[in-house]
Amino acid sequence: MERGKMAEAESLETAAEHERILREIESTDTACIGPTLRSVYDGEEHGRFMEKLESRIRNHDREIEKMCNFHYQGFVDSITELLKVRGEAHRLKNQVTDTNRKLQHEGKELVIAMEELKQCRLQQRNISATVDKLMLCLPVLEMYSKLREQMKTKRHYPALKTLEHLEHTYLPQVSHYRFCKVMVDNIPRLREEIKDVSMSDLKDFLESIRKHSDKIGETAMKQAQQQRNLDNIISQQPRIGSRKKSKKDAFTSLDTEIESTSPKSEQDSGILDVEDEEENEEVPGAQELVDFSPVYRCLHIYSVLGARETFENYYRKQRRKQARLVLQPPSNMHETLDGYRKYFNQIVGFFVVEDHILHTTQGLVNRAYIDELWEMALSKTIAALRTHSSYCSDPDLVLDLKNLIVLFADTLQVYGFPVNQLFDMLLEIRDQYSDTLLKKWAGVFRNILDSDNYSPIPVSSEELYKKVVGQFPFQDAELEKQPFPKKFPFSEFVPKVYNQIKEFIYACLKFSEDLHLSSTEVDDMIRKSTNLLLTRTLSSSLQNVIKRKNVGLTELVQIIINTTHLEKSCKYLEEFITNITNVLPETVHTTKLYGTTTFKDARHAAEEEIYTNLNQKIDQFLQLADYDWMAGDSDSKASDYLTDLIAFLRSTFAVFTHLPGKVAQTACMSACKHLATSLMQLLLEADVRQLSLGALQQFNLDVQECEQFARSGPVPGFQEDTLQLAFIDLRQVLPLVHTQHRKVFLTLWHVLWPRLSENSAAV
């Protein structure tokens, strides 16, 4: 029962669903009926649905039939009207067909013309599109052509700019074209080509700058010389209303920075040709001699390409190599000043370029890099100068070298490089310069002393007298009163030596100029060098002259007189040094001149040589003594050899009148003592066994001649019989020698004489 109720409920529900579907089919558009029918077939009651659908169709057919029966007469009338219309339509169709045929025939030409017009419009449209595309591509092609032209003319920086515009502005607009793809693919290669070509230009620049560094350095040093000359002129002029120009201002042209670090695209790379400037022309600066645009271009190109660090490392590495080459001196540099000058020019040129690069680029080189190069250059330069200057033996070359080093140091100091070590090295070269001066003046003194006639200088007029007095500080009131002709007491080598000493002082002073030394240091240097000249060089020259074998007593006497006057002139040399250094002699730590000692030593050596020569001359005369100790009678006069000896002594001591009294007295006393001792030795010779009275009388006559010579006062200044005391031993011995006591006397004499001689010497 319940099952029957359930089946009945389901049947009612299905029937309601089918009814709903039928209503949807009747009211829904046929295009959307698919989903509705799908719901029928999804269920299992489609058979019943078909029955309901057939029933609904039959109902609608009956309604249609009723409707048609109701309107049948109207339908018949409509068919009749339609048949009439059909005939008219057929006739109209024929007319239309005929009209169309006529129209086709008549419009055939128009169609052809329209087809041609269509084709023209199509071509016109294509041409317009082509022009538009070409207008879009032409700038790209023009930029590319411009790029190739710039690279061909080596305008690398503009080429890089063009490449950037081409890549970022023009190519993106036409990127779908095949030629653009080729260009895009070529862009990296073009960048590398620009890098390579710009680097090649840089290499050419570095090679050129290495070859022309000496010219740049010469120009900078010439400008430094001009500035120093200008400073000297300004320092000598009144300073009222004037302002001294600084050295840095004078070098403005060398340090002027370029307005922009970007290179000028129209400039060519390389070194500009520079002709020799006249002395009165302005010296050009570094940027006027050198075109630095390859450096700026290459730096900017590498910066734009993101490889600035690579470029900086390459530039610094190459310049370090060039610095080592520049700092390598030639092997024969010491032979001429030009060798040193070229060496300095290259170094100055190198650092002038680096200083210019430092101030005109942003970080290509920095101060630490420059300082590192300068430290290396300074050490190598000083080592080279020490080595090569040690070979130099010409003081003039050493002096020129010093001036060149000072100019070298002043030039680099203007650019901010520390040069104190160079001036310290100059103090070392100063010692070498002093040694070369001493060697040179040794030759000068030797020539003066060898060429001197060792005779007083004769003057026959007031003009000649003033000329000699002007050369040597000499004052003698008695000599001035004497009429002409007259003679100076000294020979020509006195004024010559005095003037050469002054020349030596001037030479020392020249070296001390521009060394930034105080007056005290200059004075001390000059005095020490002059002391070496006096105590070593001049003293050695005088000693050599005094010790020569062929020097005579006259020459020795003149040397003593000359050294006496030179000794007196030392105070004038002191004044001369004081005047040129403005340092008073009484200043603390001031070195004194040792000229007095030098001339005293030379005079003492000459005196000793005089004593020695006199004794040698006496010995030579005594060698002529030929006593016949067994002679029967004497000649009643002194021996000829002794007479000649006395005459020689008289003439010799007559020359001694210009000597200091003590020297002449000592020489005379020494000669008399040596003569007395030598005569005594004649009596004591081993072969004198016997003496005759005649021989003793002859010997007594000779002793009397000697005593007479002593009494005659050959040299003034002796007191009474002081000179005769030299012969007292002989005079005391001779009276004892009598015939009957001769043998006993000789025996005792040979025994006692040595003791007597010792006692006499002691007394």
C-alpha cells in the first residue's frame, strides 16, 4: 500500500517536471533548447516525455487547423494577390537583368579604371608606408655612417657618444629589421675596437712623451732660470710700489687646468712640433708643447665603458717603466755638462707631465703615486750623481754641475716636490769641489813658483808701482820716498800667490751661492777650504821648491822674504773673507786662517835649507884644502881656498841684508861654527901623524883670516866679539902646538878632543 502511494507520488512529480520542460520548450529560443532537452535524456522517463510531447504536438496541430479554417478566405485572396505579384516580379526581373547587362557593358571601362585606381591607391599606400619606414630607418643608418666616419678619423670619444645614442635611442625603434640585428650584434665589437684604438693612441702618446721629455724638461728649467733671473733683478731694484712675483705665479702656464676633463674631439693626438725659441721670447708651457687629449679621451672612454680601473693601472704601470728608463743615466754622463743637462731635462719633463696629469684629471694619478715615483727618482738620481760626479776632476765642470743641480731642484720645487736631499747632496759635492780646486791650485802654485825669477820686483814708474801695490797689500814709507827706478823686497810670486788665494776664495764662494746657506755657514766653508789651500797645497808647493836640488841660497833668501810678506798679508785675507761673507772674525765658532803657520813653517824650512846649503858650500871649499903638514915654511898669507871661501861668505851674507836679523845672524854663526869645526877636523885626521912648524904657521894664518872675517861683522847685530867665539877652540889649541911638544899634544888631542867637542856643544 505504501509502495503504491510512493509510486503514485513519483509519477505525479515526473509529470510535473515534464510539464515544466514542455513550457520551457515552448517559451525558450531554439538556440538555448539544448540544455533543456539534456535534462530529459539525463532522466529515465524520456519515453513518457515523448508521449507527452506527441500529445502536446497534436493539440497544437488541432489549434492550427482551427486557425486556418477561420482565415481560409483571406489566405485564398492572399494567394491570388501573390500570383499577380509573381508575374510582375518576373517582368521586373527581366528588366533588372537587362538593365544589369547594359550597366555591366557600360561600366566595364569604369570597373577597369576603378581597378587601376585601386591598384594605384594600394601602391600609394605602400609607398607612403615605405617612406615612413625609411624615415624611421634613415637616422639609424646616418648615425651608423657617422660612427664609422668618426672611427675612421680617430675621433674615438665622439664615436662612443654616437654609439650610445645609436644603441639606446635609434635602434630600439627599428629593432624588428634584420639590418638592425646586425648592428646590435656589432655594437660590442665596435666598443672593443674603440677601446683598442684609443689604447693604441695612448701608447703612441706615451712613446712620444718619452722621446720629448727632455724638451719639456728643458723648457721648464729654462722658465725656472728666467724666473730666478727675474727675482735677482727685482731684489736689486727698489721695492717701493712693487710687488715681487712668486715662482708659482710664473709657472701658471704650466699648471693651468683644461676647462673640462672631456677631450676635444677635433684635436689630434701626439706631440706638437716646437721650434727653438729666441731668448727674448716667452717660454711655452707643458700643455703648449704636448697635446694631452689622447690621455683624456682614453680615460673618458674607459670610464664610460666601466673599465677606468684597468686604464689607471695600465697608465701607472707604463709610466713607472718609463720612469726607470729616464732615471738610468748614460755611462759617459760625467764627461760633459750636456750629459748631466739631458739627464735632468728628462727627469723634469717626466714629472712636469705627471704633475699636469695630476691637476687635469680626476684620479688618473694621485699624490701618493706621484710621491712614490719621486722618492724612487730622488734616490736613484742622488746615487747616479754621487757615482758620476766622483769621476769629475775639473772644478769648473763641478761648479757648472752644482748650478745645474740647483736649477734642477728649484724647478721641481716649484711643482711641489721636496728637494732637501738634493741640497744635502750638494754639500757632499762641495767637498769634492774643494778637492778639485786644491788640485787645480796646486798646479797653479807650481807654475807660479817654477816661473818666478826669485828676484825683487823692479819698478821704473809710478804707474808700475801702483799696479803692484794694487795687486798686493804692501806699505813701506821709506820705499815710497825712494826715487825711481826702485825695487820691491819681494819677487813676483808674492802678488801672484796672493791673488790666486783670492781667486780660490771667489771660486769657493761661487759654489756656496743658491745653496740656501746662512752667511755663517758660507764663511765657515770658505775659511776651511782656504785653510786647506794654505796648509796643504801652498805649503806643499813651497816645501817642494825649498827642497829642490838646484835651488840656490839667493832663491832661498828670497823665499824667506816672500813668505814673510805673505804672512803679513794674512790679515788682509781675513778682511777679504769678512767683506764678502759679512761675518765678523770675532763671531762665535768662526774658523781662523792658518796662513801664518803655513808661511812660518815654509820660512823655517827655507832657513834650515840655507844653513844646510852654507855648510855644504863650506865643505866644498874645504875639499880644496891641500895642507902639507910637513912643509918647511908658510906662504905668509892665507890659503887660496880659504880666501875664496871667505869671499863667498862675504858676498852671501851681503845678500842676507833683507832677511830678518835673527835669520842672518843664525846663518852666519852656523857657518862660522861649521867652518871652525871642519878646520879642527883637518888637524884630527888619522893620517896626520906629524906637523911641521911651517904647516902650523900656515894653518894659523888661515885661522887668523877666519877671525878677521868674524871681526869684520859680515852680518850686523852681533855684540862685539860674539862671532869670534866660534873660532875660540882653534885659537886656544894652536899656541900649544910647539915643535917639542907636538907628539904629546897630538896624542892628547886625539883622546881629549871628542870630550871637548861634546862640552863645547853643550855650552
